[in-house]
Amino acid sequence: MAKSEDCVHILQGLLVFGNVVIGMCGIALTAECIYFVSNPHGVYPLLKATENNDIYAAAWIGIFVGLALFALSILGIIGVIKASRTLLLVYIILMLITFAFEMASCITAATHRDSVTPQLFLKQMLERYQKSEPANDIEVTKTWDELMLQNHCCGVLGPSDWQEYTSAFRLTHSDADYPWPRKCCVLDAQGLPVNLDGCKLGVPGYYNSNGCYDAISGPVNTHAWGVAWFGFAILCWTFCVLLGTMFYWSGIEY
Amino acid sequence: LPYVPHVHPMALPGKVTATTFALERPRCVFDRHADASDAVWLAVAFANASATFRNPRSRADVPPYKQLLTTRSYMTLETAAAAYSCSAPTPPVLRVGGDTACRDQGRQDPCNGPLPSPGPYRVKFLLMGCRGPKAETLWSDPILLRTALSPSTIDPAPSRRGSDVVVIASILASLGAVLATAVLGALGAKVWGSLCHQDLGTDAFTRRSYRTHHIPPALPHSLPPSCGCSPPGLCRSAPQPPAPCQRI
């Protein structure tokens, strides 16, 4: 008898501990997703332009799931300590709903991380950079300009992107004067190329030879894996806690 | 002159573009034949028209840039012979086709305008004096310019689905299914048990519930005559002796 009383207390203790961990992970998930949604690396306009911003939808879901997990973990702790069937039933059902949402968020983030390829950005850059008519391509142009300035890079895979393909940029800027955009040149303090002829020819030291894909895919990868794998870990832990809670709930009799 | 003009050997990405190309500047080639007043021209012709090219007799006969498409050759880059001497500290690259201003304004001077088609082209240097051509180099190999592709040929789809997605999706789906089954099973078992008043719980559960709630069992005479559904726990525990409860 004492043994089963101990068993009950051990089970209660484990469930309380499990819910505490869920609560803390929920807060961490919310914080992480808020950080990603705030767009620290400035790549959101590019993703939006490719209609591939479901990674941001997954992060938004993550924010609310994290808060829900925190609230539900408090409910769970109260329910376990008071051994209330009603509270625990509410807890289990709401946790299942939250589980489903977080599952959707993880799978979305992982799937859309896969569809981010260099060719996606290459095509978008060639078709929309410096395109004059539609208004929303100003966003794409500004984002690319800032990206190339801050990361000292050119194009997606390199400046030869502008040579291998025709582009909207090529329509307004002649090949002889602008083999690639001026932002690909090494600029001085006033924003003018240090050596324009050297830049046009591609002399090392006067132009940026590496592509911007690493600067884009690095943050996107971190973002997607942060949402997907951390959410996956939380869900595995939540699964165990929920099973334990259901076992405990089925043992409570009025 | 035995010199062959060639595209600059250094690996520069802008060496050959769609409308320009960069030659290596010849050094010390014309020193023996050039006077101070001579000029070195670059003759550019389509590769299949280089055999029919005739050196102009004087400076007035020099074919201009505008005639490239009709006569299929022109001469440009008139520079003093001193610029090609051994001691001249000039940049080692000659860019052909880099001057877009003279193409637009249509000046008559030698115009180093962009080349209109990918070619292939052949070039040679021509040393012109006051009385006509004095020396020439050999024709270069054919130089083919770049042809750009359309971006619609780019396929943005990923080549293969990553294994991570499959792992996450399959494990999460199975966890969700197990949870849903467990909840439905537990709920169904409880509903079935409360409807059919059978002894479903084990002794351990029953005893545990007593301890958790600290509810003493009801005395047998206060029980309802039939095992109704309120409360099912007490109903089930009626036939057992109250011994465990006294230990509370």
C-alpha cells in the first residue's frame, strides 16, 4: 500500500517535472520564433517575393503554440497536484490541439526549407532586380542592394550570373557599361567604385567575386531548423508527458 | 610582324562579355618600326571576313565603327605608338567595345563601341604612318563573345526531397496517431465502464484514488440499491472491506 502511494507520488512528481519542462520550452519556442519573425537578416522580402514565406507562417504558429504550451503546463501542474479529473481532461484535450498545430508548424518549416535552392533566388533576382514597372519589385531591388553592400557579395552564385543570363537589369543597363551592377564593385566611402575599369573587367580586388547565396541561405536554414527541430523535440517530450497524464487520469476515481 | 593578338590570359570574369572583350596589350612589338608620329590601330573583323580585309591607304580611308555591319570590319583604338613601347607604364589590358557614349552620339572619330553580335571576330594591329600602313601583326584566333540564356530556363524546383523532412513528418505523424488512439481508447473505456458497471479498475487504482482524494468510503447502508452511475467508483468498491481506508 505504501508502495503504491509512493508510486502515485512519483508519478505526480514526474508529471509536474514534465510540465515544468514543457512550460520552459514553450517560453523558449516563443522567444525563438519572435526573433525569427523580426527578420534580423533582412531576407524576408526575398522570400515573400518568391511566394515561399511559409517558413514565416510556421514561426508565427510557433509563437502562439509556445504561449499555449506555457499556459497549459501551468494548468497541468495544478490538475496533477489537485488530481482533478476535469482539469486534467481539459488539459489533455487542449494539449492535443496544440500538439496538432505544432506538428503542422514543424512539417511546414522543414518542407519549405527544402524548397529554398539557389536557382529559386537566381530566377527571382534576374527577373525582378532593377525592374521598373511593378511597384513591389522596388522591395526586391532594395533588398538585393543592401545584401550586396553589407555582405560584399555579387549575384546569387557570383557576378557571372549577370553574364550567363539575360535579366531585367540587362534591359536598362548595357552590357558594355554594366557587365554586373555597380554594387558588385568595391566601393569607397562615398559609395563610388574604387576602380571602375577594374570592376568591369573583373580584376581581383576591385569587385566582389563571391555570391550572396550563403548570406541568404545561412539565416533561412538556421530559422527553419530552429523551428522544425526544436518543435520536434518539444513534441516528443510532450508526447511522453501526455501519455503519463492519461495514465494518471485514468487512475483517478471520484 | 610575327605577333598574334590574343585575349588576355588572366582569368578575369569580365574578359569576354556579350558585347566586349579584352586583349592583352602588346609591348615592344612596334618599337623597331614606329616613329614618334605613328599610330597603332586595331582592326576588328568578323572571322569569315578577315581574309577579305584590305589595309586602308591613309587615315581618311579607315573604316569607321558604324560600317561594321555593312563592310563587316572596322578599325578603332587609335593610339600613339609610344603607348605600346617597352617602357610605357600603361595597363596591360585593352578593352574592345567599352565606349557606349560614342555609339549613341555617332561621332566620326574612331569609336570603340560595343560589338553588336557575338561574332566570332578576329583582330589585328596595324601601324599607320603619315603615308599609309607601315606594319601589321597577324590575325588573331576567332574570338567568340558570350550569348546569354533566358532566365525562364532556370528550374527552381529542388532536386530531391531531404531525408530530414521525411523523418520529422513520419515520426510526428505516428506520435500524433498514438496519442489520438490513446485518448480515444481511455475515454471509450471510461464511458463503457461507467455505462456497464463492470469491475474494470484494478485494486491498485482504486486504492490510489482513495488516497488521492482522501474520501472515506461510504457506509454500505447508504448505498443506492442498484449500481447506478453516480458515483461509479463507490459503487464498484462496495463489496470490498473498508480495511484499506482505515489506514488513512
